[in-house]
Amino acid sequence: MKMDRAELAGTGAALAFHAALIAALTLSLAHVTSKPEPPSMEVEFVEDIGFEAAAPTSIATPPPASQAPEIGEAPPDEAAPAPLPPATQPRVAPAPTPRPTPKVRTKPAPAKPAPRASRIGDDFLKGIADSPSKSDAPAKPAAATFSATARASVGQAILRQVQPCADRQPFIGEDANKVRLTINLKLARSGRLVRPPTVLKTSGDPDLRAKYGDLLEDQVRRIFAQCTPLRLPAELYDTPTGGWNDFTFTYRVN
Amino acid sequence: MRMILTLLLAGIASTAIAQDTQEAAPELVGGSVKSNVAIAVPVMPGDPIGRQVSQVIVSDLRSTGLFTPLGPGGLPGYSVEEAGNPAYPNWRNAGVSALVSGYIEPRPDGRMTVACYLHDVTAGRELTHQGFAVTSDNWRQAAHKCADLVYSRLSGQQPFLDTRVVYVAETGPKNNRQKRVAIMDSDGSNNRYLTVGRHTVVTPRFSPRGDKLVYVSYIGRKPRVLLYDVASGQERLLIPGNHITFAPRFSPNGRDVVFSMAENGNTDIYIVSASGGQPRRLTSVAGADTSPSFSPDGRQIVFESDRSGTQQLYVMSADGGGQRRISFGGGRYASPVWSPAGNMIAFTRIAGNFRIGVMNAGGGGERILTDGWQDEGPSWAPNGQFVMFHRTAQGAGATRLYAVPVSGGSARIMPTPAGGSDPSWSPINN
């Protein structure tokens, strides 16, 4: 099949255009400077996952002052849970002479191992100081949120820290494992208890509850007397969506 | 279409929110370490008797098998004022988990108060306290009460330490042994003999209130059931006349006594009012029916019978109806006793050796608790946590009292001045 003149002209023009395009591209690519590869990023595997807030920790502009009072929080340096009220009298005994007031320790007894070095700097609280903000425009900080993941992670961190003390609890009865306590903790920022653990609910057979309820509560009190203060992420202590200042868990024995 | 999609998406979102808010609370699991709790029991201040009170508490707590009591020797003293407010850090350093403190104080009525405090040293708090007013010669009971308070608070079990044991005291050589009914505190103190030993006696048993006994005395070489008042020492035949009667036990309300009587060559189980009257026959099947024991609700009786050819355990209604066998293991079964909670029956299993065992009240779930050569005659502690029995050593023939935990563990010997058999554990003393 022969091409007519018009077809020959079109084909020729197309070939010429392609040749010109290839030449132009070759010349332009030859002038591209190749950027060096960025240095490789070192990845650190951390033990505690999910405790850090999603927002960046360094906040350029201080947030406005906190307006809500902090309720029920103990001073960070409190030595121990508040001492129990003095013992009441035995039922048939006459009143004993007044007892000396309990000695108040000014510092907690350093009975527990030193906490691990925190990855958070000493000045991490500067970003949420109570002093009024000097910035003109009130910044909107990316506040930490106590998501379900964070809650689960904090819960696991609490249980992991007290588990060694839980493991030491003595056997109290073959059927004690059929009773389960629901316990609420009120925690200070220091990781200490604001008040003794509170039993919200005791579940199980009524007879077994009567038999073992107090003993299990005793165990919980011993566990948190021995294995506190807890070390938990400060930014998740009290967020608009919750925090570890108020923590509820269940307790049972093997 | 758009509306349907919107509703579907809203449904999915609300489900997710609900799952988030109803998230199960995390669970902490305690270890249940099977080790004894270390308890410090220093000398109670206030009176020289305080050292002995503390010693009795230590001895009682050790006998439970749950604790490692320390003291009173070797522990620092404290003042009366410190009994309710001890220096917890000091006791923590002593390596104990709990502290029993207290004091002794005279009362205007001439008695004394023994104040007893239990502290959780680890948690740094008082767990319980109670005071006991006793006469000066009854300080041991106050010590037992204090030990019971500690045992109950730390174990969750009912008390059992302030109790007595009635048993048959055996003295003399094997071929000429004197057997007397004796009563003592459950720690072996205050032992006294209730019979003089003129007749051989067996199977003394407490009434539910602990104020009366029934036992068998071989008067004129025939076994006869006698009813004994502990306070007055008065006694009388349960069934007047010349009947052969044995294996007596009180009903749970204390008003009746169930026992065996051999009449016309057949041994059957009868019941009679403890205040006297005509006995009523409960069994009539050919064979020897004996060792009856009421269930704690008074509705059933367990007993042993050889009606099948060998000694086995049977249960019947309190009126004698519905008799059925509950033991099916190899060998023979004897001397059944219903547990205070009503859920178990202790027995003697005879299969070569004699062993003490327990089974479910309806039969089954059998567990052998002892491993002696000849262990027999079980009696429950009032809290159902221990069974006392007597053990005869092979060859020597010496018989002693032992107690074994029902949950398992080794049997411990009960301190008696001489040999002992057929123990019966009293209810808790008032």
C-alpha cells in the first residue's frame, strides 16, 4: 500500500517532532543537580509505648493559666498516705491513756529503688506553668488527650509497677480466687495515693465475699503501700478527657 | 439512600463510643504465695502476766499452721500507749508482716482487761482490736481469744482456738490400760479427769453448747451410754435398764441423743430425748447400724452399716427414711461425722491401714488426710478447718491425739499428759 503525499508529509512531521522532543529532554535532564541523600535516622525502641502525648512536648507559646482548681491532689512531696485515725478503744477496755501523736516524717523513707531516669527533661513542666501568659495572642496548645490507647497503656504501666508486690501476697484460701474486687485509686502527681485504695464493688458468691473481701482489700492496701509511688507520664495526669489521677481496676488472686 | 447511609454510619460511630466507655477495667492478679505470715508478738505491757499471755498467743498462732509467730522473747518491748499506735517502720525492719500488741490493765471489779490489737505492718494500719475482761486466773482464755481474733482476721475463717477437747485419757500398760474421760483446753492446758477409771470408757462427745457430754462406760462389762453435766459433774444413764447402748451423739439443737442399741441380736440406730423418755427406732435392716451423726441442719443422719456385707457409710432422713449408701471405695468405712458447715463428712477408711478421710456430704470427692498406721475417730474443729483423731503407733500400742488441716498438710500432735483417744472438739467457749 502506497502512502499519498499528505500522509508522507504528516509522518515526516511527526518524526521530526519526536526527535526534537528527545533532544530537548536529554539536554534538560543533564542540567539537574542531584541532592545528597539525607542522613539515616536512628530509631530508638522505647519500652513505654503510647504514654507520650501525641502533641509535641515543646510548646512555643505558653498556654493560658489553668483556671480549674486541682481537686484532691496531695502535695508532690507528701511522705506517705495520710496516717490512719488513731486506734479506737477495745470494746470492754477502759480508755487507755492518750497515745503520743504519730511521728510525722518529712521525707518519704527511701525504701524503694530509685526511679529510672526519665526521658522527659527537668523543664518539661515549664510549658504548663500556672503563671499568666505573657504572649499577646493566647496560643492554642495541642493538649494531651487520654485516649483509649493511652488509658490502656497507663493501666498496664500501673499494674506492671505493682505486680511484684502483688506476686508476694500470701495464699488466703482455695476458693478466694472466686472473689473479685473493683478498686479505685486517687493518685497525686507524685504517683502516690491521695487516700487508701477504695473498694467500689465486691463480686462473687456472697459467702465467699464475706469470707475473703476484707482479706483481699488488705492485700490491695499492702500492694500499694509497698509499690508506690508510681512512675507515670506527667502530661497524662489530668487531661480534658481524663487521666491517671483517677484509676479503676479489678483485683483477684490466683 | 443518603439517609440510610447516614443512619448506618451513625450506628457504627455510637457502637464504637459505647465500646470505648464500657472498656473493661484492667485486672491485677495477686500471687497467693503459700508461705506462713510472719507475726511479731512482743510481751504485752501492763502486768507481769503479759509475757505468758504473749507466749500462749504465739503457741496458738503456730498451731494453726498459717503463721510464723516471733516472740515474745527477743523482741523489743513497748509501752501501753504504743499498743494501739506502734512504730510501724521499726516493725517493718524486723521483717514481719503483722504485729500483735496489747496491754493488761486491772479493772475496778477485780478482774483484768486484756486488750488485743492486730496491725498490718506492711500497710501501716490497725486491722482490728478487742478487749477481754477475765478473772486473773483465767488469763489463758483471754490469750486464746486474742489469738482467735488474729487468726480470724488474717485467715477469714471462724475462730477455733478458744475451745476444749474431751477425750479418753489412756494410762498404764497395753494389757491393763486405764481409760478415763478427760477434758482440756485445745492447747493441752487445764487438763482434768472427769471419771476415776473404775470402768473403761469410750467415745465421749460434747453437746452443741459444750455444757454436757455423752459417753459410753462399760458398767458390768456392758456398754452403756451416760449423760454427763460438765459444770456439776452429775451423770445418769441415757436409757435406764439393762440395755446395751453405745455410739451416742447429740442432735444439733442439743435436745436429742442419737445412738445405737443392740436388741435381739440386731444393732439399730435410735433417738431419744436428752431429758429422758422412750427411744424411737430409726433403722431396722438386718445388720449392725452404728456411729450415727446428724447433719448440722438436723435433717439427715449419716451412719455406718454392714448390711451390704462390709462396713459402709449411709445417709438417711432424721426420721429414718430414705436410707442410701454413700461410700463406694475399696475397703471399709467407719465412724462418720458430719462437718459443721454441712458440706462434708469425715470418716475412718479401713483398707489395710486405718486412715482419716473426708468426702462430700452426698458422697464422692473422697480425700484421705492422714497416713498413719492406725488413725481413727475423727472430730471436726468448730470452724471445720481441722479434724482431730487418734493415732495408734505400730507395735508400741501408744495412742495419741492429732489434728490435721482439712485443706491438706501434716498432722500435728495434740499435747496431752498421757495417751489419748476418741477426741471430741467443743464449740467455741463463751
